[in-house]
Amino acid sequence: MPNIKSSVQDVKSTAIRNARNKSVKSEVKTAIKKLETILAEAKGEEAQEAFKTFVSTIDKAVSKGVIHKSTAARKKSRLAVRLAAAQ
């Protein structure tokens, strides 16, 4: 534990940021898993809706600075290709 007041505050703010980032990353992973299971079951209408939700979730993560925009673009692109192949 740090002794300097600013360092103590840094530790607290880092813990808060880590918790938020972990939550956002978890939401993204959950959205990916939902979309992949729907794609595996070959449900077209549900897959389109799940893809929209996934894109929204990942764009929010980018805007919050949790995920890099190139990483988000790569994930969206790969899942869009899988969605197109499934239909």
C-alpha cells in the first residue's frame, strides 16, 4: 500500500477503471458467444438481430476506450463473414 496521498488515489482510480474495463470486455465476449451459438443453430432472423446487438456492444467498448478500434473492426468483419456464409 502506498504512503503518498496521490498514490493512494491512483490505486483507487485504477481499481475502478479495471472493474469497468472488465465489465465491458465481459459484455463483448458474451455478445460474441450469443452470436456464435445462434450461427451454429443456423437461425437467420435471430442471427441478424444478434449481430446488430454485437456491433452496438463493441462500438460502445471502443468509445469507452476499452478496445482498440482496429480490434473491433477485425471482430466485426470476421463475424460478418460468418454471418454471410450462414445465410
